[in-house]
Amino acid sequence: MPHADDALLSRVLDMAGEAIVVLDGQGRITAFGAAGEPLLGWTAGDVLGRPFAMLLADEAAGTLHNAFGSRDTVARHRHGADIPVRLDLAAVGTGEAGPKVAVLRARNTDKAGEARSGASDAMGPVIAHELSQPLTATALYLRAAESLVGAAGPAATFIAKARREAERAGGIIRGLRRFAANRPPETRPVPFDTTIDEAVDLAMVGRDPQPVILRERGEHPLRVVADPVQLQQIVVNIVRNGIEAAEGRPNPRLWITTRQEGGTVVLAVRDSGPGMSAEVSAGLFAPFRTSKPAGLGLGLALSRGLAERHGGSITIDPGGAGQGATVSLVLPLAPPGEPRAVQRSP
């Protein structure tokens, strides 16, 4: 039967907003806070009794359980992705032979990243609040219109599609609220290619003329553990940026490729545009910086933040010299037979 002190410790760790890991003198994990699951993908049941080094990708991982103080290092997500973190380690009592407490915090690798996160967190609640009410009203009006026109005919078809899109937009807003509140996404195993194809279709809605889409898939079906709404939000932003880069060019095209690379899946979207200058590509993820006259400049900044929350990343090859830009989304591959959602936000 668990000791009362153990239950109290477990409760305290689970209430903490940061990933707290308790170690014994040999660096084995004796307690693991709930905040470690969205950051690293592991549950307490997965890691208890195992070496602290399993959570790290640092070359010195085997010795870091004795590296007291603070340092920047790299954690290893359950599905293989590397996560830059700040590690704080302190001894409980005296000497290296006693128990220790480690705190892991995700860190941004540059000042621009810090500015991006700060601005996104500040704007998220404002945008979500302003959009949620009109979207709800739109969905209700469309439901009423469906009742008036009946279930048959072209008008009913278009109204039903419009209602589904309004409801989907509401789902995106709820996801944005979770993102702004620093809550983990609601994840489950999803088919990667199917989700990408649906997002591409959404990105093409209202585009006239539409670019030619050249689609290439890997040999085998791929799955990722992701929030499907947030994953589609990321992909729609990437594809729309590619479409806009190719607009006005002869024979506008997008090359959309999905493939497996080791323990990750990669979506690469290359456009037939002119490529990007070094200045544009360097500031592309900074919020409120955009070349679009009516744009807020939040799309790719939020997309990269969402990708990082899934243990992934977004990178850009700016192209140029007759080559369009390529935006790549990298996410951890779901393990075979992943039985359940790994995280659900409260």
C-alpha cells in the first residue's frame, strides 16, 4: 500500500506546471510529474525505476543526474524528437548519494522564438474570444437554413458544407485557446497522409485559379500522435503560404511530399514561386511580420508553436535562383499499435 507521504508527493508533482522528476542516488527515476507527459510523451508508469538518462539526448546523459545547478541540454521525446530544455538539478539533503530533484523546461533557441511565443500567447485569447461568438452564431444560422431548405438539392449541399466549415473553425478556435493557455493538445493516433490530404483540400477552398498539386507519398501508411484539428491547422497555413508564393507565376504548382525518416514523419511543401530572400526567410516565424497587405503575420508563427507542442518542428529552405521555397513539418512517428490517446487537456 503506498505511503501517505508518497501519495502527497505524487499529488504535488502532478499539480506543478513544469516537468519535475525525482531521482534516487543512482539516477533512477522514483517520481515523475504529470507535466512531463505533454513535454516528453512518457507517463509515470513508463519511466519509474528507469535511469534518468532515458529522458535525455545529450551526449553526457549518463552523468547528468549528478550535474547540480542549471544547464541547457536536449531532452528526448518518447517518439524520438529532440527537445531543447533547461535542466535544473538539486540535491535533497547532502551529498551526491541522496535523492535529487530535476526540473525540465522547454526552451526557445533564440530571442526571436521568445518574442514569437510571447506575442502568440498574448494575442491568442483576444483572437479566440473575438471569433468564437460570430462562429457559433454562423453555425446556428446555417443549421436553421438547413431546416428551411430541406435535405435535398444543391443549396442544401452547400449549406451543409458551410456549416461543417464553421464548426471546424470553432474547433480551431478551441485549439487556439488551449494553445494560448499553455495546455497540451488533445492527441490521438491519426493517419498522417489522410489528415494531410484533408488539410490540402481545405486550403484550396476558394482558390481560383487553383495551382497544380503534385502529391507524393511514402511506401507505407504513416501515423502520428497528434491533435487532428491542430495538425490540419498547421498544414493549411503551410499550404496557403505555398499557394500565395506561386500565385502570378507561370503554371503555379505545389509539390507535396510525405515520407518517413527514421522515427519521424516529414511533410515537405515546395512551391513554384521565386524563393525567399534571406531577410524574409529569417523573419518568417516572427509574429506580426508579414508581406501580405491584409495579413497579421501569425500563421506560421502559431504553426511552429503548435508543431513544437507536438514534439515536432517546422523548417524552411528559402530556395531562390529559379527554385521555390520548401517548408517542412517534422513530427514523431506513432509507434506501431499505439492503443490510446496519450494526452487529453483538462
